[in-house]
Amino acid sequence: MQPSACKIQETTMYNSYQRGGWLSSIPPVTRHLIVINLIVWLAEMLVPGFSDTLIDRLGLHYWSSALFFPFQPITYMFLHSPQGILHIFFNMFTLWMFGRILEPVWGSARFLLFYMVCGVGAGLVQEAVWALTWQHEYVSGIARLNGMTYEHMSQIVDMAVQNGDGKWLGAMADFKSMMCTIGASGAIYGVLLGFAFTFPDMPLYFFFIPVPIKAKYMVIGYGVIEFFLGVSGSADTVAHFAHLGGMLFGIVLLLYWKKKGTLRRPW
């Protein structure tokens, strides 16, 4: 398909949504995902104590925690921090900006499948990261609190676990229960990747940067930044490896569709 023809057809498909006002101009899956996320966030904001209940039940906890349930790799992506608007704003703005373009090109069913695969995949990667790092984080934290070296504290913890010390085992169980992540960011990073994969040379503009950047370079830049922030052990509360997980599962699905020749819906 020639680029010019592709642009005309995609514009025609996009315009087909613009007959009932701004909200109905958004493709259905993108619109419903945004509405669901906003409703849940407003409920967290407006109902006292509801946020803690939702996060305890629906947020993604470590798999060996007492607070983990099998449905959490799905439900966690519909929760956002009630402490501010930036978390949900940037996620939903990005979903609106790129989802309204991708969904008509891929079709609603395929777009929803891609979104969910990226979100669940991000959660699974976060679980794997927790499995590899939780003990190191636990030992590091209590070593600092007690003014001890990591090696000395690690020996104490190992001995306590071998002896079945209930006090230490209970403290580690509490630590595992504190590990929780929420938000649609993993799925959103997958959507960003999907856009760059489908429209690699589309020029994009960053805030306050007047020079356009091709979509493929933007996504590569995001991926590199997330990787280094994750590896560096950044002190923020962002699940950087979950973002990379969404992109990882997304690229696997995209390469599969491309191999089958079904990346774009037939016109």
C-alpha cells in the first residue's frame, strides 16, 4: 500500500467516528478504556477509604504475598494513584492521542487484545523483577536501619530463615505485602511501541522541543531511559521494568502479526 493511499484511508476511517461529538469521535475501545479508568480514579478520590480497599484487593501484589490474587495482573492496570492527577492524566492522554489512530487501523478487537497483552505482560515482568530483587531490597533496608553492612545482615537473615525464626519470617512476609504496583503505564508503553511500529517515520513533537522526532526514535529513547532507570535502582516509585515489560510483550505480538501479514486490518 502506498503511503499516500494509506493516509487517505486512515483519515476516512478516523472521520467515520466523528459524527456524534467529541467523545463519540474517539474509537470505542479507546473511549471505553479511558472512561473506565476515569470512573475508577474518581471513585478512589471521592469515596473515603475506598482507594486503600481497591489497591489492597485489585492492585498487583507480589505473587507470594498474602494479598495476591490471580486476577490482579488484569485489574491493577485500571487503578491510578489518588494522590494527584498527573499519573492518570499522562496515561489517558497518551492512550487518547495514539489509541484513536491505532484502533481504526488495527480494528477494535485487535487493539483491545494488544492493550491487554501489554498490560498483563508488564505485570508478569514486574512479578519476575520482584522475585529476583525483593530479598536484596529487604536486606539492604534493614542493614541501613541498623547501621550494619549488607553482608553481615544477609548472614543474619539467612540464619534466621534456616532456623525458621517466626519473627524474621513474619517481617519478611510483611515486606512482601508492601510490594504493590498500579496503573496502566505498562499497557500505555505498549501502545507507544505499537504506534511507532506501525508508523515508524511519523514525526512527533515533545513539549517545549520545536524539532520533530520520528516515532521509532522516540520509542527507542523511551526504552533506553526506562532500562537505565530500572538498572540504576532509581529511588522513585515508578515500576520501570514493568514499562519495559509492556513493550517486550508488545513487540513479540507485533512481530507475530507482521510475519502473518496481518499488522493492518484489510480495507
